[in-house]
Amino acid sequence: MANPMIGRVRWLLVRLAVGVSIAYGVTFIVLWTQLEKRFVFFPVAESLYTPNDVNLEYEDVRIRTSDGLTLQGWFIPGRPGADITWLWFHGNGGNLGHRTGELALAHHLTGANIFIFDYRGYGESEGKPSEKGTYLDSRAAMAYLSSRPEIDKDRIVYMGISLGAAVAVELALTQPPMAMVLVSPFASVREMAKLTLPFPPVAWLVRDHYDNISRIRRLNVPLLVLHGDQDEIVPISQGRKLFEAANQPKRFQALEGVSHNDTHEANPDQFWGTIDSFLAEF
């Protein structure tokens, strides 16, 4: 005859296991929501500036994502004869209007074509930002560039800045560029969570989000990583860790005295000079 006490113990253990699983699931959802709020997405709806404000010719374009959203982008034509095109993945804050200064510098110093777009939920782009959404947005941007007859599809360079580096890395898995420049990248959200959140199981709970380090090991495209040695948001150790995991050819440039949000202007000669010399090799 079965012991009723053993049966009750087993039932209690099952209930406990189910309860723990539910608790971890809820914790995961809450934690990821908090991570998104704290350092993943900071969209701004109103765009105060356009390339006109920095004397750049441009086309204001609308692109359509595979899930039916309309995104805003700017196409800035390069100097006559320009053969390189930058596909620009901006960081997690603001919108297109906050990038006019760096776009002007990039255009002036490289002469390349530039296409930059706002992720869903940023500026005039429809929808709400999410990790999956940014990946769909990047594919729509690449499809738009590929549709322009004057663009040499073999001479497209990805410029990924901070969060944009993660979007660029993911896109490169299926649509590898001529080269990729990553500025202030992180190894993964898991690594960032370990640095910023004290909750012990946090790394396990967020392990699959923007996992740059596992993806970059599968890439074989020329890579340049630039990172400020005074970066207060994404420590330079994150950029070095991602760089070490990447395949050759690759180059790492520490930007002396540079923080997270002034990489392109604190020492423009070093920043853009490094990019110029790197791209000249390909």
C-alpha cells in the first residue's frame, strides 16, 4: 500500500518546482523590462534637426519593414565618384536629429554615401522598439539600399554605434558587408547586466539578448572596433572582449580621453583617421 505521507511530500515538491519555475519566469520578464528601460531603448519622438542644419544634401525616405511598419531614414549622397556607402546603425537614445553633427563630419572626412534610419519607435518611425524589431528594421534598411541603382552592393560598410553595433553584427550574419566598424560595442546584454545589476542570477536570465560575442565568432568580415578609454556607460573592457572573440582581419583602436557619447568629435583626427586607414586596406 502506498504511503500517503510520501504522496503528499511528492505533491508538495511538484508544487514547489512549479512555483519556482513561475517565479523565475516572472522575474525574467520583469528583469528584461527593467533592462530595456535602464540601458537598452531611449527613443525620442520629436526630431529637432535635419541635415539641412549642417548644410548636407539629403533625401528624406520611408522604408517598409516585413511586419508592416514604416520607418524614417535619410540618404545623404557622397561626393561625385564615391564608391563606398555607410549603412549607419545609431545608438539607443534620441533619433536621427541627434546625429546631424556626426553625419556632417563623416561626410566631410570620407565623402561616402550615407544611409541612416530610425529604429521603430524612434523619431517618426512607427511601432515600439524591441530587440527582434531592430533586426527587422535593419533588413528593411539593407533592402532599401540594395534597391538604389547607384549603390555598389559590394562596397557597403556597416557603422554600428553602441546598441547599433549589436544590430549591425546580427545583420552581418546573413548579409555580410565589405567591412564593419563598431564604436563602443558591448559583448552582450548578459555581460552588461553583470556589470550593472547586483541580482545574482541576472546573467543566466538575460543570456540570449543582443548576444554579440557568440555572433561575432561566426563572422568573417574585416572588423574595426573603436572604444573610448573613458567610456562611462560601456566599459572599454566590453569592446576588447568582443574584439578578442572576432576573426581576422580585425583592428582595435582605443580612443584616449574619450567617453561614450563623444567618440566622433573628441579626437576626430584619431577617430576618422583610423577608419580611413582601415578601409584603405580593402
